[in-house]
Amino acid sequence: MKKATMCLLVLSALSLAAGPSGAEAAQKTVSVKKHKPVRSHAKKRTSKAAYQETANLVLGSASALVLDQSTGSVLFEKNAGAVLPIASITKLMTAMVALDAHPNLDEILTIGDEDVDTLKGTRSRLRVGTQLSREEMLRLALMSSENRAASSLASHYPGGREAFIVAMNRKAQELGLQDTQFSDPTGLTAANVSSARDLVKMVAVAHQYPLIREFTTSTEYEVKIAGRTHAFHNTNSLVKSSSWDIGLSKTGYISEAGKCLVMQAWLNNKPTIIVLLDSLGKMTRIGDAMRIKRWVESASLPQRQSTG
């Protein structure tokens, strides 16, 4: 009798093993949604490979943090407390402070000499004298990381640029960002610093602003400057990818900060925040984001992994 029972259990186990696991079934659902049918045995091999990668997630970014926004659980962190220059990630705070003043978004702003970058000597298609609406300046600052547009938002703030920077640091304090300090609205200075732990909080708050969500995930936008139409593009190529569902995105780069990237995105049907700081190489931050995506969506993901 025992032998017969054991045979039945073995046969039952073999039968269950032949079907997809819960994680694999979820992946199959996504595949169907994207109209890319995959045979079950091929999906099993992909899941196994993905699981092997999760065991030792290695990122090229010097500092990183991945947060499950729905639970507040840290899924992965690497040197998350390191205080580093954040470059144009700064512009998320710039946008929030500008919008918190409840300004007239249709008001025309003019690029002035004070908006020209004399620190790094970066170029811009927004020449001195260029006039755009405040909404367009905000869009270009967030989508294309346009430094003069971001500077213009500060220049036209009540009380001017100095008052704007004070407001940036005040908001950082209100949000409990203990590692964060701002000295300018563009991020061109290495004095604008933060940590991955702080930036997760900043991204979560910035994601609550509809215009920030819209503008940071727009792929391109055209504006007329001096009678000519200029096309501006998003600095994060992932916003154009059909495999990503991104709710907020911001890139950053100066030599002192390396390549930086923050995103709010839906991974494995959960809202997730990704922070990547000081990535070496042109494509490292994108590669790290892709590795994290596979890691989160793979089977048997541990609740938390910490390195460094």
C-alpha cells in the first residue's frame, strides 16, 4: 500500500513539475500581453538563467538602490549611504520647487545671461533672448535635461535664483533628505550631493506631480526657436522601449558624478524605484537598469540583497 501511495505521489509531483511555476505563469501572462508567444520549455530555461543571475546581482554603478514602492522594502542596495554628486538628478527638485509656487505655466520666460553655464561651458540651443513658456522650460529641463531651461525656472522664481536655492534645500529638509544639499538648480556643480537612500524618497515624492511624470517620460518635443523648429529628445533611451513601463525618469552626468539614472517603473507588476549613481561607461547605467529588471522579474527573488 505504501509503495502504491509513493508511486502516486511521484507521478503527481512529476505532473506538477511539467506545468509552469507561479513566477513562470506570471511571465507568460506578460508575454501574451505583448503578443510574443513563447513555448513553455523555452520559458523554463529563461527563468532558470534569470534565477542564476539573481543569486549574484552585480552592477557597474558605484551606488545603487532598488525599492519595492508598494511595500517600502529594499530589494537591493550597494553603497546606498554614500554621499555623491548627483548632477542633473537635481532637476527633479528644481521642478518640484518651481511647481510648488503655483506659477502661471503659460507665462513667457526669457533666457538671460545669468542662465548661461560658465562653470562647465556646456552648450545649449536656447540662446540668450530665447522666449518660451514656463511649461516648455519645465518640459525641456526634465525631458532633455536642458540646463538653461532649468536655470530660467530659478531666475523667474519669486525672489530670484538665491531664493529658489533656499527653497530647494528647505524642501529637502522637509522630506527628511539628510544627505542632500543643493547649490544650484541645474546640477552642473559637484556641490549638489545626495545619497541613493535620499534619492529614493525624492523620486517617490516627485512621482506625485503629474507634470513631472509626463515630462520625464516624454520621448521628444518640438519647439520653435528664432523661427526654426528644434526637436528635443529624452536623455533616457529606455522611455522608448516597449518592454518598460516607466512612470518617472531622470538622467544626470558631470565628470564628478559619473553617469546617473533614477526611475520609477513597474517591474513584475509592482511599482519599483531604481537609483543608480556614478556609473562608469556610456551604457553602464542602462545595462544596470536592464540587469535589475531581469533580477526583479525572475523567480525566487530574495527580499533583500546588500553589497558593499
